[in-house]
Amino acid sequence: MKKLIPKFFKFLSFISPYLAAKLAIKLFTHPQRKNREDEEMAFLATGKKLHFKSGRKARSWGSGEVIWLIHGWESRGSTFYKLIPLLVNNGYQVIAWDGPAHGDSPGSATHVPNFAHSLVEDLQQRLSKPPVAFVGHSFGGATMAVLNKIYSMPKKVVIVSAPTRIRAIFMNFAKMIGLSSKATAKFIQLSENQSGYSLNEVSLVNNDISKTSNVLIIHDKSDDVIPYSDFTTLKQTWLGGNFSTTENLGHRLTIKDAKVLDTIVDFIGQ
């Protein structure tokens, strides 16, 4: 079935670039919900349930200063199940949030600006004290670019394995599904109109969070989802920030590796 998608979009791009672009947006913004691992599921059951007026869900552990964990695409808050106990043991309250269309939260579609605005909406309900830190993985890390525009960022921000140039994500997706150049241009235009932001505005390279927060950015050289060049470009662009490189972890193990987790905990506790 997946092999037929590029052929379909190539044909549709020729017939109607606009229709191809509309269908591409639908495909691009609708994540699939994936099952939790047994260990993750068992840990999730130990957390306190938080219910927001939006209908979205989160779980909370511990007490003390508050840290919010922002998961990646097609993931959920409980994916941080190896990090959470470490933070709790260091005296923090940890909130693992399920973004729109992810985990136990409702919805079927989302994108970076929607994710960020949804997070702010739930933060403003004040079910906890204001956070002293955000930890964002992948898509969750990318969300920080918009959060930086609409929310007073905490003292510490950790960004792990995140895309920093959103236009590249769009172009790679368009190429993967076989959109023509005209359909790709429409795809980007419709997405920007829908979100109310340009792709440049929602890219971390154009939002230097290090100006307002102490930021730790972590990326693995062998990341096969988000290229390491996204990390090096950010390092060359931002005025500040703490940049940490890992090796042989890929994309998803960066939030499960013991050394990386200790680095995150130490950074937040400094």
C-alpha cells in the first residue's frame, strides 16, 4: 500500500496540485496512535491523572518544583518513563502531558503551532505551579519555537533530537509521497494559512530561546529521523545554549539512555 502512495500523489499532482496538497496536509497532520510498551504501561499506572478542560490528559509524579515533559510525534507523555523517576528522586514534580491527537488525549490532527497553543491552554488552567523547566523530545522540542512566542519560558529548557528547520521536514515529506513542485508549493501555502504561521516562524533556527532561558540541546550523530545537521545548524545560528552530541543512539533512545538522562537531570538541577 505504501508503495502506491507516491504513484497516487504524482498522478493527482498532475491532475490537480491543489487537491493533492489538501490530501497531503491531511496525511501529514494525522498521527497514528501507537501502543505503549509493557514497562511503560506499568509505570503510567503509578501516576496521578490530570484532566484539563480541553479534554486532554496528563499524568503527574512527585512534588516540588514542576517540570513539564513534551513528547514527540506519534508518541505520548509516558514515553519519558525512564526519565521521570530520576527527576522525582531529585525533588521535582513531573507532568507528562499528552498533546492533541496523541496518547490519551482527544483529537485526530495536529501540527507544531496547534501543539504549542494547546499546551499553553492547558498550562493556563494552573493545575500545577508554573514550570521551572520544559523537556521536549523531537516534535515536542520543535514546539518550543512557538512556545517561545506565546508563553513566558521557564528558566531551563531541554531540547532532544528535535527538527530545527521545519521547511526541510515539509520538503522531505513532499518528496517521499511524490508531490510535484506545484503541489508542494500549495502544500506549504495551505499549511501556513491553516496554522497562521510561516514555516520560518515555527523553526527553532529562527527562535533563539537561549536569549531568555538556559537551554540544553542534545542530538545523536546517527539520528535516522532528524539529521544531525539540524543540530549543527542550530549551534551555528543561536547566540548561546549548551550543545551535547551523542553517538550510536539514533532518534528514540536519546530519552532512554542512562548517560543522557543523567545529563538532563544534572542540567536542570544546576
